[in-house]
Amino acid sequence: MAELKKAADQPAEPQARSVRVVVLALMITMLLAMLDNLIVGTAMPTIVGDLGGMEHLSWVVTAYTLATAASTPIWGKLGDLYGRKGVFLASIVIFLVGSVLSGMAQDMGQLIGFRAVQGLGAGGLMVGVMSIIGALVPPRERGRYQGMMAGVMAIAMIGGPLVGGVITDHLGWRWSFYINLPLGVIALAMVTAVLHLPRTERSKAKVDYLGAALLTVGITAIVLVTTWGGTEYAWSSAVIMELIALGVASLVGFLFVETKAAEPIMPLHIFRSRNFTLMSVIGFMAGFVMFGAVLFLPLYQQSVQGASATNSGLLLLPMLLAMMVVSLIAGRVTTSTGKYRIFPIIGSALMVTGLFLLSTMDTGTTRLTSGVYMAVLGAGMGFLMQITMLVAQNSVELKDMGVASSATTLFRTLGSSFGVAIMGALFNGRVQDEMAARGGGGATEQSAQLDASSLAKLPDVVREAYEYAVASGTHIAFLVGGSVAVTALIASVFVKEVPLRGAGKPEASSDGPAGPADEVPAGSSDAVPTAGTEPAKASQNA
């Protein structure tokens, strides 16, 4: 107790400054992870023109996505077992090695393989950032950093395509990979120098290799189903059916193995927490909606509203700014009051409302109107994106911070895969049907990829048919998205207000003090203040 009191009496301001320096280094790494796909996506046409292999184009993205999704839970568990700092630095190094190799690729096969290496490292970047912040900053204080995280996301989504275009036009496509090096080196140096987490005893438990293998196979099968279904293969094809069977069998086997493993890759006991399970559901839905919107909104604005593709990132500005501002406000309120239950409810309600508003857009919708609708959706996402991680981390013990962060990240990633696949299939199907019905029969399946300049060259009848078809496709995609997102609203109603761990004594919630019967696992630090324990020591050492 004397040590706790002594640590608690340390000057708060130097600790806060040191924590801000650490968080700055982590935000640079977060930016590195988010920028990559956006920059590379802009450079893809040039890459294909140089290396050839158009038929393998999708694998450049798929290899990266698969490696990222499959490695995410493994990185989280390794951090819990062997120390978060070392594992995090290893993921940065692997990501940078993959970036250099991708930039040196001489054919499409090499690029696909090196992108998988890059994705393997990327799987540990976001998980590392979230789990280190979770260990370093008490949940009660973490809200003040939410605006910074949302800001990084907005910068990446707006700046990624712009930076990718400039790099590709003036330096060549290889620099779309090499650009990761300066950011990565800065992140490595800062994390090495300023991040000092409490020393933990190295675990002697064996890594759950069987569980890791089964989970990897299951995730890979799911991602391939959502990537190939309706594009490479028909949904009813033998390949898709076999992948579904493989995925289900692998995940069932994984659940069985996890009940027997000494140190499971994803301990199932974390799902006994009602809040953690609900946050996983809400995070899945947020990923489903977010990436579907990022995919279809620029396409609608370019094809129907005649916006330029050059500044495609700017088309999402109303949504991203609303998301950033609301996330900042929600974080500040959470830090000052310790209350958060209302935010998932408001966020889910706004998300559903925004999606249904977006589903009403047609060929006559103005940019101002669509911008307002996007702002409503962005505000909903702002209430959800960081709160889901915050509540999930607050629902587990510190020793499980890595797996909690990786599980939440994984569900969001899987949600984005399902969102893009389902909304994309509905969109493309409706576009083709409307084109055929309105005299656009000469259009092929690639017609859904027309940009504004290509659209202007079409005959008037075909162009008008295409504009109507895209508006109709957008309508059905967002209508279904809004219907699915109602699940998040229902889940948010059942979230329990459990006091956030913090530098001060947790405030009593309306549901009573947290205890083993509530969301705090037995023996965890949820029921006691954490000042002077790991987070306080970490900030002092940093």
C-alpha cells in the first residue's frame, strides 16, 4: 500500500507529458498501418501497367488482407505472453521489410508474396497500438486520446489517395511502398526510446500452435469467401461451399482446442463478460458499415454527381470530420464523467439513421444533401469507433489486454470483409439489372467501375441508364446496411455501465459497484484504482 501511495503522489504533469510522447509515437505507427492500403490502391493501375498480371490484381490486396486478419489474434497473444513492446517492435520491422521487398518486386507473383509479408507485420501494428495504450493509460483517462485516434484515421483516409497519386505521378509506384520507411524508422526510434512498460515475467507456457493454426485456417476461409463470392466464383459454386465448410469446421475445432489449451490464443473466458461480447458485435457492425460506406460513397459521387476522382478522399470529408469531432467530444465526456453507456446507443441510432438517409439518395440528390447524410453517419461512427475498444479493454484483466485488443480488431476486420462482400454483391447485381432494363445492355460487369471522365464519353441513353443504375445500387446497398446495423442498436441497449478503471477511485455506477458477478472478471484490477500500478508506473518510466 505504501508503494501505491508513493506512486500516486508522483507529480502528474511529467507523467502526462511522457505518456503524450509515447502516444505520439503510437499514432505515427497507426498512421503507417492505415495509409498503406490507401496509397497502394491509388498506385495499382500503374503497378499493373508495369508488372503485368492483370488477372492476379485482386491478390495484391487479398494477400495483404488475409495475412493481416489471420495474424491479428496471434500478435495480441504473443504480446500478452512475452511482452508488448518487443512484439510490437517486431511487427514494425516485419512490416518495413515487407514494404521494401514489395517496392523491389519484379513481377506480380513476387509482389503478392511480399504483400503477404507486409500484411503479416501489419496485423501487429494496430493491435500493438491498442494494447499498449490499454496497458499504459487507464480506461478512465483514455477518452482524451480518442480525438487523436479519430484524427489519424481521417488524415489517412483523406490524405492516402492524394499522397498515393502524387507519389505515383512524380516518384514512381515503387515509392508507394518505400514511403513507409521514413515513418517506420521514426516510429521504431521513438517507441524504442520512450516506451517503458512494466517488466513482466516471461511466460513459460507453450504457444497454442494448434489453436493458432485452426484460427488462421478459419479466418482465411472466411476472408476468401467474402472476397471471391459473387466475383471470382458464384456464391453457390463448389469452391465457395468448400471454403464455407472448411471455415466452419476449423472454427468449431478451434473452439474445442481453446477449452483445453493451457494458454489459448483467444481465451474464451473473455466472452463471459457481457460488455466484451456486446462490443465485439457492435465492432463487427461498425466495420461492416464503415468500409461499405468508404467504398460506395465516392463511387456514387463520381458516377451520379459528377465529382472528380482526383480528390476522392475529400469526398468523404463530411463523414470523417463529423466522426473526428464527435469522437473527441465523446472521449472528453467519458474522461470527465466516467460514463459511457449512452454513447453506443446514440452512436448506433445515428449510424442506422445515416444509412437509411443515404439509401434515399437518387440521381437528383445534391452534394449538400448527401454531405449532411454522410455527417449523420460519421457522427454515429464517432460515438462507436473508439468506445468499443475502450469498453472491451475495460472488461478484461490487464494480462488479457492483448487478446482483447486483437479480438476487437479482428471482429471489426471481419465485419469490413462481410460488409464489402454483401453490399458489393447487392450493388453490382442491382447495377447490372437496371442497366439491362434501361437500355444499357452494351455495358459489361466492369461498367460499375466507370469514373466521371469515362462516363462523359458514353451515349446519353447509356449514361443516364448508368447513373440511375448506380443510384439504385447505392440505395439497395445502404438499405441492407441500415437493416443489418439495427443489430448494433439492439446490442448497445444491453451494455452495462461498469466503472472505468482510472487514476482516481471509480465512480459508482447506476448498476452498483463492479464485481465478479458483473463485468469485472474475478481477480482483475477492474474493481480497484490503477494509479500507482502498471499504468502509473509505465507513464513514470516512459
